[in-house]
Amino acid sequence: MSDLLGDLKCLVVEVLNLEEIRPEDIGDDTLLFADEGLGLDSIDALELGVALQKKYRLKFERGDQRIREHFRSVRTLAELIRSQAPA
């Protein structure tokens, strides 16, 4: 799973153009949307969600209350990807 975590960190930095942050600066459990974390906003969430759908073929259900929890950290995103991967 560490490869997936690294890939996700690179994706976050690349898609969101985080010029002052390197993928290795992001901890696996760093909060993505909290002020004490990366401090991303709703536009960032949308851009990241689209990139995740394209790259990992994720499906997000409209109105799913768990989406916020899935986007909590790189680790929770990795868990989501693994849960939707074909067996």
C-alpha cells in the first residue's frame, strides 16, 4: 500500500499545483482539509475528486455522507481506492 500512498501524495501535489509542498512533506494521516493539515478547500476537493475518478475509476455516490470521511487524509483515500478495486 505504500506505493499507493506515494502515488496519491504526488497526485495531490500535481493536481492542486501545491508549489510549496513536496509529496514527501505530506504524512499518510495529514488532514487534507483542516487548517492544521493542508488546508484544502471545496474547489480543491472537486479537482481532486475528478482526478481520482479518472486515474482510479472511483465512483462517488451523490449524497453519500461518507465522502467527507474518505477525503480526510491520503490514507483514507487509499482505503477507498482499495475498497473499490476489482477483486
